[in-house]
Amino acid sequence: MNKTIVRDKILGCFNGKNVGGTLGAPLEGKNGFFDIEYFIQPNIVGNPQPNDDLDLQISSLNAVRRFGRCVNAEILAEYYNIFVNPSWAEYGVGKSNLRRGIPTPISGYHSNRYKDSCGSFIRSEIWACLCPGHPEVATRYAYFDSSIDHADEGTYGEVFWAAVQSSAFVESDVRRLIDIGLSYIPEESALYQGITRIIRCYEDGMTYEEARDILFKEVPGAFSYQHTRLKDIKLTEYQPAPAGFDAPQNIAIAILGLLYGEGDLGKSMLLAVNCGEDADCSAGSLAATLGIILGNSQLPERWIRPINDVIITATLNTLDFGMTMNTPFFLPHSTQELADEIIRCIPKMLSVDRYDITDEGLNVFPQDDLYCKDTEAVYYEGAFGNRDREYFNTTELMGLPHYSIFKEFSLFKMQAIYEEDFFFENGKETSIRLKIYDNGESKIQHWITIRAYAPDGVTLKEKVSTAPLNHCNGDVVEKTFHILPTQVEGDKFDIVFDLSLEGHASMNLFKISFFAK
């Protein structure tokens, strides 16, 4: 893909996102089926609806501008806390947890009834456009992004769309794209089941209305119930999900629009928007996807011209932009500016074997197989294989226990898993289990020494542990540290681990926190 193609598709993505979000905004949170045929807001020309769906992605792009492919969940969380204004629902829970000292990915799970909601899957496009044709890369960053304020179905949603949209740069068949997205999420998830149910309806020849009825009966959600008085609920024959369980239904609505819209942007958006619920999100995601498939040059002017490439932001903390002194905050006022900046950042995200800079400009080399291969063992246990797994892949990340933290160092990667959760009581023993994997970077075997340090009032049964860290497929060093708080003063304490490899100078420090019940 040369620069011209990539730019046209990125521009189509965010113009589609803008149009879908604007079209759906008036029906966001509405319960019932509707019959709008076009934008219903007055004065729409050059005045798209401001939308957190797009705003939050600008914050992430700024992190990428500064850190490139080194961006991770921790960095994204810092930008999120500084530059993202909303504190409602999942956004507020995630920010509250982070400010308490609860790190990602636990921040997206703990006490978060909105962990399965829609505020994460709406942020997938930036990772798809930064990693065009490389869903295995896009989904990893989508996981980092989602883990700030979501878990489970909410995270599966962003990973799904990132895979679909990254693949859409080189694959135009919607049905195949959906299958590619599904390959990156667990089959047992409600999202997977909801999407495949809509696929069966479509392939069995059901009408749109019949499929829509099945969707609301079998893929429950509760988004509109949070905004509608009980006496005003129209769709009383459908069983709602618990409050906050919204991503599976709203993504299924988007898939309904994609399949039954059959490539027509306007028809697809309207089929989704007229289902109500989180209408701006479902329409925004599907329109962004079609925008990538078709490219901006092929989008119908009836929908695109009124927006006129304008971006209006409302949920970014512009007052603190001056704090970013090393790299000024990039705030695009048009999708043209946004597309150009993303193009500049693509080499920051892809390794050198995935793109080239020629006299004609950027040229991206997509991967050959777009489907998820993370679950394949590839080599026998103990063989010298899988030596390029220098980081946790998407499947591994989504399979982490909820109360665990992951860290990637220069020569190994590790998980720290809480025995139950991160609470403590004086006089009650708890534990942390560390799992450490050689990442293949050094190409040799190691001995690793782990030293643990605790504050006064906390007793460690194990302070030092040493073990061989072998460079073989499937090998892992697993050590458990038993911790007894006896006289902790205050409501929090930290344990610091120093992990060192014999003969190497790199410092590998890792901190975990416990909180009083």
C-alpha cells in the first residue's frame, strides 16, 4: 500500500467516524425503533457533533507522537488522566482507580460495573490506522488502551474492531473481515456469540426486521435503560442486561448494519442508528470501517459533504495543553490534518520490515495472514522456538487473570498475580505469584535472581529466590512470595521486586501495591 492509498483510507475512516457519530447522536440512549433518513440536527453544515468517540483517540495519538511503539498501557493511562475530561461511567471509574494507585489492567476491572460498556470499542480506529494491514499489532495496542477503563466484553470490543479495521486496509469483503475480528476474541464471550448470531440470521435469509428482533431478544443490553424512565421504555418485550453491559449488543447492532447495508454507507448507518441504544457508537464504528474499505474518494457526497472534514472536540482538557512542553499537544481541526499526522506516525509504530520510505513516500507491507495466530503453539514444548515473542501477544494479554499486572523488560517479560485481590488485613497472610518468561532477545540461557523488599510492619517469608531462565518454548520461572502484614500503618503498602539476570547490567524493578479493606 502506498501513501496515497493509505491516506485516502485513513481520511475515509475518520470522515466516516464523524458522519456516523453525528447521525447517531440524537438517538443515543433512546429506547425503541426509529425511522430517520438523514441528519436531524439543524445547522449541520461544517458543524459535526462533538464526540468523545473521536476525542479520546486524539489523546492516544499524542502519546504515540511522543513515545512511538514504546507506548504502553501505563503511558496511555497518564495521557488519559491528564487530557480526557469525562468522568462519567467507565471513564470515571478508570480515572478514580488510577488516581488511587491501582495500575492497568486492574484499573479497568476493579469495582467497574461499566467494564463491559461501549467507551472502549469506540477508540479502535486510531490503532487500526497507525497499524494498517497489521491487526496483530493494532490489537495489542487496542488492549493497552482498553485496559485503562474496561475489561472483559468491553476490551474484546476494542480488540475486535481494531482487527477488523486494520485488516480493512487490505481486505474489502465485510464477511471475511468480521471473521478476522472474531479470531482475536474468545469464542465463549458474549460478544462473539452475539456477532455470530447476527451472521446466522443474515446467512439464513432472514429479513432485517427479523434479525433485529432476534438481536434484541438474544443479545441483551441496557444502554437505553440508563437514560429512559421505566414508564417510558418501549421495548418491554426484550430482556435487558445488567446496567453497564452494553458492548455486545451495540456491536451486534453495528454488524447488523454492516451486513444488511451491503456496502452502502447511508443504508448501513441508518439500519444501525434506527435501533437506538448507543446509536452514535454503533454507527460511528461501522461507518469508520466502511470508510477504510471504500476510501474517502468513494464515500457518497450526500453524507460527507455537510461535515466538510471538520473536527470539533468537546471532551479534551485544552486548558492543560501547555504542560506538554517537550512535544506540543496536537489538536487537529480537520480530518485532513488528522490523516496527515497519522501517516507521519506509522513508521513510529511498525517495525522496519513492515514499511519502507521511498522517493514516492511511505509504502506499507501488510501481513500475509490477517487472522489471529496467537493461539497456535507453533513448536513443541521445550523446543528452541517462538523466540520472537519479546512481548505478550493479544491473546495472552486478554487471558490474564483480572487481579494481575504484566510488565515487559528488555530481556524477559513477567506477570504478577495476586492470590485473590489486592486487599490486605493485618495478621492475615497473602501472596503474590510471579511468572517470568525469557523473551528471546538475548539468544542465551540465564540465571535470574528475584529480591523482594517490604516496608516496616510487613514480613516477607521469601526475600530472595534464584532460578534458571531457559531460552526454550514454554519454559517459565514461577515463584510465589508469601506476605504477612502485621502492623501496617495507613491504608496502603508496596512491595518492590528487583529482578536481575546474572551478567547483565539492566535494572528491572517492579512494584505492586496492597490496599486496606
